[in-house]
Amino acid sequence: MDTEIIKIAIADDEALFRAGMSFILTRVKNFEIVFEAENGADLIEKLKTNPKPDVVLMDLKMPMLNGVESTKILQKEYPEIKVIAVTSYDGKSFITNMIDVGASSYLLKNTSPKVVVHTINEVFAKGFYYDERVLKIIHENLLSAKSKRIKSDLDNNLLTKREKEILELICNQYTTNEIADKLFISPRTVEGHRNNLLLKTESKNVAGLVIYGIQKKLIELSPDF
């Protein structure tokens, strides 16, 4: 069976970076660059007239409309599009802001091409991909007084046993088909449970479920990190 094509858009105000990223990604068999945008406003406009990407590689600092505001708009108007932040900004506040508005992954511009390719494939297949450092920052943010409210542990009946099983597998980066095989249920049933999880946890996407899973300690963070 042929590998499914992943449609990608690149939003960055640096023409040289866009050209370099496009050069690398077009050489990956299952990747297709559908368009490039020079800022967030350009991205939103091009989404109206171009094929919709599965994944957007999003810079943070752009004129007219930055990466955070652009991601907010995508979450509202095109929630099926996954956003991967690709930026030179390494600060915790930048990472936290992008994850909070719905970014499915966060990469630095000095990341190797191999990691970029792997991350795109993971985000397309599973809805998110956070490395240990990003997971640690998310966890710290949840523990801080400034973190956004997530449903209380007092409601022990919020999720069914099956939903908890599926949430844990999602958090451990199993795909829908892998979860179905592991639990001896159909992929459609897994999707149904996932939709219920999104509603019950008030999460906007799979990345939100992962954040919920971190709070519930379904993801073990490396003690050495």
C-alpha cells in the first residue's frame, strides 16, 4: 500500500529559510509542499485559495500576524490542520504560548532535517509530537499558578475505564490503528472514544488530550531531564 501523502505549508518571513525547508522536504517521498507564506496574514489568505495542508510549519515572529495569533485562527477556522512551531526562540514562555493555543509540536530552527521529517510524520499520524524538554515545560506550566484550569481530579467518574485506557495509549503515542489492535476493537470505535475524550476533557485536539494526560500523570517524564 502506498504511503499517504502529507500536505505541508510553510509560514515564515525569511525567504531563505522557506526555500531551504522546501528544498529538504520536497525530497521526502510522502511530503508535498502545497504553498509558502511570508507571514501569518499571508497564510490565512492563501488557505482560502490553495489546497488545505495537513501540517503548517509556523514561525513565531512574523510581521502583520505572528505565529501565536495565526495558530489561534487556525484552531478556530481550520481545526483539522496541525501546527508545528519552527522557530529560533527557545524560551519557556514561547513554548508555553504556542502549546496553549494548540501547536502540535515545537522545533528549533537548528533542529536536524531528520528530526523535522520525523516530527511531521509523527504529528500527521498521532496528532502531536513533544520531546522530553517540551513535555517538561508543559508539566511545569500545569503546576504553576498561572496555568489554565483543567478539570479537577475530584470528578473520578469523568472518564470510563475504556476511555482512560485509550487516553493512556494516546499519551504514549499509539496511533488509532495501533490502539484498535491492542484493545481488539475497531478504529472507528477508537475514534468514537477519542471524540468523547475531547468533549469530556474540554480539549480542542489530541495535543490537548496529551496535556490533560500529563496532568493526570499518564506520561512519565524522565527524571534525568
